[in-house]
Amino acid sequence: EGNGYVPDRSYYDRQYRGSWNSLTVISLAIGQDALGCTPLQLANLAAIVANRGYYYIPHIVKKIEGQDSLDRRFYERHYTKVDPKHFEPIVDGMWRGVNVGGTSTAARLEGLDVCGKTGTAENPRGRDHSTFLSFAPMAPAYHTALSPGAGRRYSAMSPAFASGVSAAFCSMSGAILPPGIL
């Protein structure tokens, strides 16, 4: 996976010949302009929100043979500098977007508190990319999922796909799911 990109002052000085201000960069707050995030970075963001301020180093596991089979660094929590209380409105909004109304309702699974957020990554070379960032259950979070794809048709399928992945993972990890989810 490549690097993400967060533009700095020198980027904007070059782009706007030193003539820019806060209104020039405000779109970064909603993931637009020159901001570039990889799918893994977005999945890690979902983990940080789900865990209310911490994450574990992402890694791929082929097989687990007891707790000591993984490198210790994968068990260490890495904390953000954001107070956990500030994540609650975000989690609540993501839950409401799936379970009350919004563009994420296709991810709703009766009995499993799925939280999610749809998004669009603008693509200057073709069709925009639809994204869906999710985790389930609401607390504690067992799984995060990101499903990127291109086009309108995909944006409708993405939430349902991600919630299915979350439900399958919860089931495989031994979580007790309500009847009918899997």
C-alpha cells in the first residue's frame, strides 16, 4: 500500500503562490482537496473511532497458535491525543446513520449495533469512488470494515457488504449474535 498525503504549508504556498487562507483548506476537514488516504488508513481511523481513541498496529495474521505467537507490538495500544468523550457523538452519529436514517441504512442488521459512514472519494481521472467505513458492534468493537468501489451502483451495495463482513467476523470470533444474522 502506498502513502497517504496531508498537504502542508509549502504545498499551498506552491499551489496558490503564497496567497491562501483558512477558507482555502477548509475542505480538508471533510476529506476533499489534496488529502489522500489509503484504505488501510481509513480502516485504522474506523478502529480509532470504535475504540474511542486508540488502535493496534494493523497486521495480517495467517495463523494464531496461542497468545504468544504474535509479536508483542501487535498487542500494544496506541493512543491518540483526543479525549475519549469526544468520540461518543461520532459513534452515535455513525450508529444513527445505519439504524435510524441516512445513506448507510443498507448496513443495518437487526440485533447487531452496526455503525457506519458512507463517503465519496473524488477521482479526477474517472468516476468517483464510493466508500463505506464501519464497525460492529457499537461497543465493544470487534471489527472494522472499509469497502471502496467505483460508481453509483457500488455505493448502494457497499454498506450491506460491510455489515455482512462484520457479522461474519463477530460470529467467527465467538461473539453471540442474535438469531437470523448469519
